[in-house]
Amino acid sequence: MIAVRKLPARYAPIVMPFVLSVLMTAVVSVISTLRSLGATPAFLATWPGAWALSWLVAFPTLLMVLPLVRRIVACLVAAPSQPSR
């Protein structure tokens, strides 16, 4: 098994929105580009640029709105109960 060196926990607030933005923009841009162009050779030429542009918008947006989203979720979801000691 290959040993992968992990980043320190302090990087989690950047890594989580980075991974989320990569995955979500890939899925959404594939769907919208396929819907727009169909499964044609033009799709393969167009999709990488569409994904890159959407990611350039999504990643900084996630960094800015994630604290607000966490507060909204905290208002909507009950905190887990603490086990009795």
C-alpha cells in the first residue's frame, strides 16, 4: 500500500471547498455542455474550458459563502446530543 502524506488539519477549511468545487463544477459543466452540444467531438473540445471557467467562479465563491452556509445549517439542524458521563 502506498503511504500518502496528509496535510495538517489547519488546511481543512481550504481543502474541503477545493475538492467540493472541483467535483461539483465537473458534474454540472458536463451536464450543461452535453445538453448544449450533445455527445459530439465539439463536446470534448469545449468541456474543459467550460469546467475551468465554472471552477474559477465556484472555488472563491465557496470560500466566501461557506461560513454563512454553516451558520444556516446550524439554525436548521439540531446539534448532536452529548453522551452522558
